[in-house]
Amino acid sequence: MLRRQPNVNLGNSDYWLLGIIISLLCLGLLMVYSTTYFFLDDDPFYFLARQIVWLVLGSGPLLLLWRLDYHYIRRFSVPIMAATMLLLIVILLVGGELHGGQRWLLQSGSIQPSEIAKLAVIIYVADWLSSKGEQIKDVTLGLIPFAILIGVITGLILLQPDFSTSMIVVGIAVTMFFIAGAELLQLGIGLMFGGATLAIILIQAPYRLSRITTFMDPLADPSGKGYQIGLTLQALVNGGFAGRGLGNSVQKLMGLPLPHTDSIFAILGEELGLLGSLMVIGLFAALAYRGLRIALKASDPYGAVLATGITCWITLQALVNVGGVTATIPFTGIPLPFVSYGGSALVSTMAAVGILLSISRTSRVSAPTGKDYASFNIGWRYRGPRLPRLIRR
Amino acid sequence: MVAYRYRLMFVLICFFLLAFIMAARLAYWQVWPDNILRQRPDLMAHGATNDAPHWRGTIFDRNGYPLAVDVTEYDLDADTRYLDPKATATFLSPLLKMSATDLETNLSIKRPYLRLARSLQADVAQKISAAVQSDILLRGLHLKVAPRRYNPAGSLAGTILGYVNADGKGVYGLESMLDDRLRSQAGSLGGIKLIDPLQFVPARNGTDIYLTIDRVIQDITEQVLFETIISHKAEGGTAIVMNPKTGEILAMASYPSYTPSNFAEIAQKNPDLFQNPAISKIYEPGSVVKVVTVAAGLDTGVITPQSTYNDTGSFTISGLTIENWDRMSHGITSIPVMLQKSLNLGTVHIADYMGQAKFYKYMVDFGFGQPTGVELQGEVSGILRLPGHPRFNQADLYTNSFGQGMAATPLQVINAVAAVANGGKLLRPHIVKEYRDGNTIVAVQPTIVRQVVGSRVVHDLNEMLVGVVENEVTGAAIPGYRVAGKTGTSEIPTATGYDPRWTIGSFVAYAPADDPQIIILAKIDKPQLPLGEQTAAPAVRVIMKQTLGYLGIAPDNIRLAANQANR
């Protein structure tokens, strides 16, 4: 089925992107060790070793998908989506309870189905959107089916309950819809409905509302609701400009919860200072640039939308994590891609990077000029862009 | 087609913008000098402590009586993951006097740390502790020893001590000034491997501080001062007792004063009370400064003890006419008589002979216009305009010579006179006798700032000041002891000139005159009687008499006879 292609040309790949990812992964290993070596008295390398295993496990899909023509994935988008939905439903019924949520399938391992779900959604939505072509501007064929599709997936993730992941899924999907050529007015109306739904969901769960009120004034109740964010911010303050030095974080020893996953960026800020944290921001900004550049140069609309989705996923997740740690947005349990400790998240993001590299590998070499954009015709009925249908499978 | 490119660029710009916001937020928390956490480090202070209790240093008087100590109270925290919200709320509600439903709502959110109550007394803490041990549903409750500051002597020396706020930080007074030493430190957690060779560090108690204050003398001083102020219907006042040979402050009392444990109420109603008037409130010292002027005159040689001048009753300089306090002329007057009668014209003449440069050299040498450097918070410099100051006036030389047109703190004034009592050596006044950190004792040694005048001058001046008490201010005399002293009656400057109704009466005296052991200053603000010798001098006499007795300093004849016999 997946015959190995004898003459894969990797020369066109975006090696800048690969370099950015490798830098983030190395930084991640360093920080995972620094934040976990004191967890177990007899084995300081326990968590580092596991992270390395996951990294090796993630390199497989990365290398495989890089070499593979990304159009192959498209063939499986429907089965992948169906399997993911099934998985989400199964977890809802039997999943173990941990950290007040059902996100974690296995308590001992760290497989979060919602991490896999995000990649599946991107693959499926890219397929769906690019197959619509001009129809995407039609309310009955574009917006409404799209809204129902995203609504169902998001609803399943929300029921886990995993509010932050469902918000990220919505963000990714809307950006992909936008790039695929959505009518702006429709998009605006859709977002308004989405906002109303969001407000209803927030009011229903009191702990979400309390996170938001905590966010408004994170230090109003430092020993209660603002405890975690207070410790996190204290870590950043301790770090200062140049940091306390690698391994010298005080906050990780003072009960900052989850220093190796959700809060790893705070410890990075404490140990490596503003210099280190800005470097991470810079790396993610560069990643966003390279990813969207790949989308721009993609050889077909499917590649373009897929690359946008993947880039958007990684960037949004980084923004939500950093935003939470800096008390810019409410703190949520979103890991920092490539840096945080975690199995399924690492493997799925690395797989996604493999797809991105694959898209870049087959991108158009010449600089884009007006004529090169023949594939993106302007529809005569609408004065907006559209993506023409490629070969229907 | 162009729009597709633009849409991608729009998304990229959005990402960059958000990245920039994140960078700005990071800069705010990590390097902005003024962010919320840097302004209020106490907010997250608990994040840096472990459970071992640690005690703030105790403040003792010079004989080891505690003046400020930490006593035990308890904080109650909860790890809500390990308790049953309903059972815990029902149990705690009557003990903490909080509503059970509120407690339950709070406890229902799972989190590793929740502060439930502060400052619980031992009886409540014992009940909780017993219940937690027997009931598994309450397992997540944790009691933590939380020291609270307590002043066994109540309001005694309150103004000197200052207070410790709810977060364990010293505010005002010694608690604030010596906060770094007094403050205890939480240990770092043990049993943890660190790349940094930081090992387990036990909690560290603060350094104990022994003051030079004597609890008994402080009590005498406060009582006499308060009685004097009340009986003269005065507004307030200050009294200081020092050892002129060491610069040790034995007592420092001010009225109105406060009880440190009532700090919360005072902070709301009258936060001005927290200031220590002895070092923070300036006044025109008045005639007491004549001691300095005469000392300078003798030291420079422009006068001798036998000098006389012709007191004409008035002196006019650049439009300002200076008169004696009694508005009379006294004819040919000797220096001792000038001091006894406290004639302004005498010092005006001395200042005139000396000139600006010499006079102000001595004023600065005696410590005016600069902080004394005592270990107390909020000390001010006073006001002394030197030649060259933009608002310096020719007449300042003459008014300053009898203590007008300048301002000083009570401590500056007593310290300047103490230099005369101490053979002409100006000392740095100090209030800390010893720092005791475990077995390490660091004693504070007397610090000589400078030799201000020669010993010959001191001898002559000493006799003149004894003459003041013996001949003029007889209300300050103590039978059996030779007391040297000088009064001051200061007018109170207002925006429109001197206040016609009120004065500040003050008196500085030291004894025994041949071998000064104690120097006392009393200053009474706005009493019913206008002169220092009527209000402050009797107060000084009572304090002096009781202190001499308490310290066992024998009357002059016995002491001198004993000295003679020893020789």
C-alpha cells in the first residue's frame, strides 16, 4: 500500500523548519530533565529517558511522513476521522479519571486522545475544504456543513471535558476555512454564533468562570484560586533578564504544579531568563513564518490548507501556553509544543512536522508571481479567491 | 489569487502581533522593575517557605527583658484533593466561624493549596489537629505554625520598636530599620537532589537584638514625660536619656505614643503616630544652642571665661533687630552670667567676633544639619542653612547663635550637648547594644565622630553650665549632685512669622558634673507655661533623680571621698 518511493527528492525540503524543530526539541529535553530530575530520589533520569523514548517514537512518523507524498494521507482522511471520533466516544464512556478530566486514556502512559484528534481534524478538514472548491462560498454547501462538522468534533472534545483543546480546534478550523477562501461575511456571522455558544458553555461550568475571574486579577487570592498562576509568575519574576541558570529554578521546588508539562515555560523563564524565553518566542514566530511560507508555496490547494492547519495548530498551542503562563489569557492545561513533557502530544506534533516537510518538499521552486497562481482562480460569480478542485479521489 | 496570498499574510501578521504581545508580557514580568509581584513580594511569600517554623529575632532591653517577641499562632491550609468537602466544611464551620456552605464551595475545587484561616489560637489548633488524626475525611488539612509579634511591655517604647505587619515584615521603628537582621528565613526543602550544590538548609531564626534601652529608665522617662505634658496641658513632647560617655540611648520617650499591637487601628485613624518625634520631628532648639556658641567662642579663643561684653539690649543687622528675651539691657555682662540669664545678645556678640566660617564650622562639627546616624528609621537632618545656601541671610549667623532660624531633632540637640559632657568628643548615638545570632555576639562599640572642642574648653563650659542650674534654673537642682544644664525656650515658626501664643520649652542637663554619667533632654510642646525652666527642667530633674538612684550613682561627696580614699 505504502510502497517506498525509490527516488524521493528531499532537496527541496524546508530545512530551516527542521532546524527550528530540532532546536525546540533539544531545549525541551534540557528543560524536561531540569524540571523532573528531583521527582524521584533513586532515578533522576526517569522522565528524561521516557521523553527520549517518545522523541524516538515521534521521529518515525516524522521521517516517514516527510518521505511520503502527503497526498497519500488524503486517502485515509475519512477513516482517520472516523477512528478518532470513535476513540473520543469510547473515552467518554470508559476513560480513566485524572486531573479532573477524562483526557488521559491510560493513567500510566501519557496518551491524550485529544492530541491525536487535533491532527486528525486538520487532515480531514484540509481534505474537505480543498475538495469543495468554489462551493465553499455557498452557505448551504460551505458554511453550514462546516459548522456542523466542527461543532460535532468540538462538542466531543468539550465533553471530555477539555475546553482549551476544543477552543484550539475551533481556532485551527476557522483559520483553515479562512485560507481556503471563505466568504468573509459568512465567516463573521459564524464567529458570532460561535461566540454566543462559547458564552453559554462558560456559564455552565463554574470552574471555567472562576479561571476567567482569576485571570482578571491573578493575584487577588494568592493562596486560593490564584495560587498556581501566582507561583508561575513568581518563577518569571525570579528569572529576570539573564535567568537563575539552568537547573537553578526555585519555584519548581516550591510546589509549582506540573513544572515539566503545562508550566515548563515558566521554569524555562526562571532558569534562562528573558533571554531564554524570548528565544523560544522567536523560534515559534520563525516556525509560524516557515509554516505559512510552505502553505504559500504549496503545489496544490490541499497542501496549502493542510500546511496552514498544521502551522496554525502548533502556533496557537504555543500562544495559549505562553499566554497562560504570563497571565495574558486564562491559564489552561495546554502543553508547549516540542518542549513540554508528554508522549502523544510530542509524537503527534512531530508527525505533523513530517507532513509539513513533505509539503515543502514538493513545493513550487520558483518565486510566486501572479501567473504562478493559475491554480487559484478568481471565480467569476464572486470577487473573492477560491481554490479550484483538484483531482477528486 | 492575490487575496489568497494576502489572507496568508494576514494570518502571519496576526501571529507576529500575538508573539509580540507575549514578548511584551514576558518583559513585563521578567525585567519590568515595577510589576505587581515586585511591588508586593509578600503576595507570593508563602510560595518560598517550607513548613518548618522560623522565628523573628527578639528585641530585648539592655538587661535582657523582652520588648518584642514572636508568639505561636497557627495558619490552616488545605490540600483539597485529599479531603471530603462536606465533612470538612461541617467540622470547620463552628471552629472558624465561617459559613459551612461557603467553606464547602471553596473546598470543592481540587487544588493542592488553599489558605483557610490565619492566626488561630492554640486551643482551636489542638482541636483541629486531634480531629485530623482521627478522621480520614479531613486528611487534607494542614496546620502550620505562624509566629505573631507580641510586645510583653505593651506600649512601653512603642515608638522606638515599631510594629510587624501580618506578613511578618517590620514597619516603622527598629522592626523596620533592622528588619533584615530580625527577619527569619525559611529553609529550602530537603531530600531533593539539585544540580546546584544547594543542600538542605534548615529554617533560620532572626538575630536577637539587645537594645541600649533600659526598661526601667524608659518607664520612668515615659511616666514623667506623660505626667508633665498632662499637668501642663501641653500638646506633646519628647524626652531622651543617654549615656554621654558611650552614646548609648537609655530611654527615648515621646507623647503621644502608641501600642505596637494596635497597629492596624492606628494605621487607619492616625498613622502620624508611627513617626518617632525624637528623630523625625524638628523644632527650633532655641537657647540650648548657646552652649555650642560659647563652646565655639572659647575654643577659637575669641572669648575666655573671664570675657565680658556690653549688653545694650538690642542689636540691629540688615534691618533685623535682635533683643534679649526679657527685652532689657544688662550692661557689662560676663559670659557665665550671660549663659545663666540666657541673653541672646551675648551669643550674638560671640558669633559676630567669630564670623560665619568659624561659627558654622562648629555648628556642623556639633552635628547640626545632618543625621546622627542612630539605628532608627526615619531620621531627618534638620535645617541649617550654611553660607552659600540660596536662602542664607546675613542675619542667620546672629539668630542661629541662640538657636533661632534653624531646626534640629531632639536627638541632635542632646547629642551636641553630650559632646560637651564627654570631654569634647562627639559620639554617634546608638540604640543597639548587641546583636546575638546563636552564640555569636556582636557588641556595638561607641563610635567617636570627632573631637569638637578641647578639654580645657569643656572644663570651663562645664562650670558655667553648673552655674546655670545652681543660680538660675534651681528647679533642676538635685541635692547632693552637681547638675549642669541649659534651658531653651523656642518659638514656633509659622508661615506668617512666629506663633504668638505657643512655645516649646526644653531643658538639657547632665550629671554628675565632674564625671557625667547621664544626660537628659526634655522638650515640652505648647505647654501652658511658656518657659523651658518652668516645664521641661522639673521633668528632667525627676527623671535624673530617679535614674541616678536606679543606677546606684552615689552623691558627689560620697563618690569623691571614695575616689580620694582609693587614691
